[in-house]
Amino acid sequence: MYVLPNQVENTVAYHRLDLQACAMNCQELAHKIETMQPGAETKDVARLCLLLANATNNVDVLRDERKLTATWREMGLRLQAATDQHAAMTEELESLAKADPRKFTPEQIWVLIRAIKVQSQILQLYVGDPLVEA
């Protein structure tokens, strides 16, 4: 079957419109991030794409600059809080690693449990799955 050139152009234009109607993709989100943060390293843009996509149930809302900025700030605060908790836990775990595990006190066991929870919170930011509450 022979396809006329203008039919090809119409088909391409149709698919472009069809893609615009689709959900926001990673490339579009990455472009927005690069616009807001010129000079960002590729790995940082990729990390932000993942964090922002996981921060909302509907990625399309991130097309709105205000919503994107608000989500970005919220994720920044959550990530900073998790990072601070992780740093504090790391110090406690380093001192705990010097102790004999057979002689752990209940307080030391709680340090381990809190460390697991902090790791779960950080993992949740990147994976996007809700935490399983016990």
C-alpha cells in the first residue's frame, strides 16, 4: 500500500497529539527538572524524577509548575529528614557494632529496630511502596 507524504505527516502529528494526551513521562519530567535546575547532573535529575513520581498518585499534576514546586519542596523536606535520621542512626549503629551482640540490652535492640524503620522510610521514598506497619 502506498502512503502519501501528507498522510505520513498527518499520522505523525496525530501521534504527537496522542502522546500529549498521555500521562507525563520521565523524559518530560526530566526536562522540567533540568529547566528548574540547570546544570544538574544526570544522576541527580534521574533521582529527582523517581522521587517526584513516587510523591504523587497522579504524575500529570506535576505539569503544573506550582504543584511541581510544592511537591519538590515536600520531597526535599522528607528526604532531608530521612537523611538526618539516617546519619544519627549510623552513628548509633557504629557504636553498637563495637558491642558484643550476645550482651545487647533492650535499648540496643531498640536502636536496631529504629535503624530498620529509618532504612524502610528511605527505601519508601525511592521505591514508592507504602510501608508495611507491624
